[in-house]
Amino acid sequence: MSERELSERKRLILKAIVEAHVLYGEPVGSKSLLSNQQLTCSSATIRNEMAELENMGYLEQPHTSAGRVPTEMGYRFYVDSLVKQYRMTALEIEQINRTLQRKIGEFDRVLEDASRLLSHFTNYAGIAFKPSADQATISRFESAYLDEHSLVLVMVFADGTVKTGTVYTELTLSQQELSAFIDVLNRHLCGLTSSEITLPRIVNLERQVGLLSALVHPVVTCIYDAMSELDEANLKVDGVNHLLEYPEYSDVGQFKEMLDLLENKEDLLGLIATDGEEKDLQVHIGSHNSPGPMSNSSFVCRLVRRNGKVIGAVGVIGPRRLDYSRVIAILNQLSLGIAGAIGTDEGESGQAADEN
């Protein structure tokens, strides 16, 4: 059904029904729409238009009452053509930016706060996703000298991600010796994947550092741990308990299926399209997702990019009557906050998202 087949009045009525159903969760009747200032027609005219919208597939009548609710097609049309941009308050924006700025540099730490912020602001389940790094490599090593037996190893990866790890050693280590050790790491391990840091390379590294060879094992262990974290996809979920506040999840069996989905995560990850052709803002409604636990839910997510490459996504899961306008605005603002925290090209993609 093309957009031009809906008259302006039908658009206004559909928009009013979607927003009333999002707010109250009940079927919407013609009388309840009479208070809408944008609708100047009679109750009889509204009823006729609602019947036509039902015949066209945008509305459905869940039971014998006169009220109607949007179908998946109705929600999709609303999201694509009718939704108005929600404007966040200055306090909401400041809270997002202040929270994320505490985690400057490390995307994993940003993820932990992103899912929690989404859940807090939307009252739905918040999702934050980091894809696998696909053979992460370190572009340079740095360090911070703590004392003669400990140091902080700083690993700056090729995609800009920064990882740190504390290394302890029984050696008595000076600041000058640590600087020399880091120089050797930069010469011999930069640009290598974890599979390329082989035993012969490690043995050679021990030869290069001489008396500091006992430091090689704990340092390489720290490097492996950091690379493993990046090489694995990661999904943070927060606020699942919020879903219990909606009657759509009152059935214990259905809610358990949702919990299983969020725990196993593979099906949910499959909904996040991360190839270069996909829009940064993605809206999955109802059975478009799958016939299972997501059939009565919506999943809205926003990709986060660095240098054109997808480095993660943030999103929410809630009932089909999601407050799409507010959710989309929060996702856009959160992606900008992430950009400020870890340094991405989100300014460009953020603009593109507003145009989607």
C-alpha cells in the first residue's frame, strides 16, 4: 500500500490512534479521538475512516468492541511517514553525555552504560552490541609505571579501541627499564593478530629484552586477554524487568521465551544488520522479526560507526506499541554521546539518521 493512497485525514487518524494506543495500551474508539485538535470531523466520519483503514490493513479490531489498534503495517507506516521527532530535554542530554564521558576510550565500558541508560530513559529493555573485531591488531603500546613490581599496559588497537591491563611481576623494575621494554613490544608485536603472536615470536621477544624476560609472560597474557575480548561479539542487556510492566508480557510462558531469547542472544544478534548497505537506524516490528517471542514486540536499534565501519549498535526491545518517537530520539542522542566518549565519525551518521 503506497503512502499516497492515504488521505491527509486518514494519516491524522492513524497517527492519533497509534499515539493513543502507545500511551494507554487499549483499543482506540472514535469518541476518544474527538478531543484531538487536529481532527475537525464528526464521530461518524472518524468511524468510517477507521473502517477504511482497517480494510486497507493499517488497523485491526482485537475483539467486538468499537475500538481498534494498529497492525504491524500501521506501525510501519507510522514510523516511516508519520512519526514526529521527539525533542529531548537539556537535562536528559546532559545526563547521557556526563555518564558516557566517564568511560572515554574503551567501547566495552561505554556499552555497559549505554544499555543501562537506554533502559532508564525508555522504560524498555536496553540493548548494546559490539560485533567481533575480526582479528584485532594493536597499533601501539604505552605504559604507566606504578611501582617497581607493577605497571599498567596500554594497548591502542588499529580501530582506535583502547584496552588497559595491570601487570604484576616479581622483577624489580625501573621506569627506564619499562620504557625500553615497551619499545621492544612496539617493534615486535604491533600489527600482529593473536594467532600471529606465536611461541617462536614470544621466545624471540624474551631474547630481545634480556634480563626482563620474566616480564614477557604476564605481558603477553594481558595482550591475549585484551585481543580475545575484542575478537568476540558482545551483547549487553539491561532492564528486562521493565517489560513486565506491559500487559503484552503478562503471559508467563511468553515472557520466559523472551528471557530465553535475551539469554541465548544469537537470534537477537541476527536482527542487527551491520553490512555497509544498511541504514544506521533499523526498526523491526512484530512478526517481521520472527514468529517466536519477538512476534508481539518491536526492536529498534542504531548502528555506531568509526571510519565508516560498524563498531557497535544500541537499541531497545519493547511491545509493538513502542513510543517510537522518543526511542528514536534517545538512540540518536546516545550515539552522539558514544561518539564523544570514544571518538567516532558519528557526526556524519547522526545526520544521516535524522534523514532516514
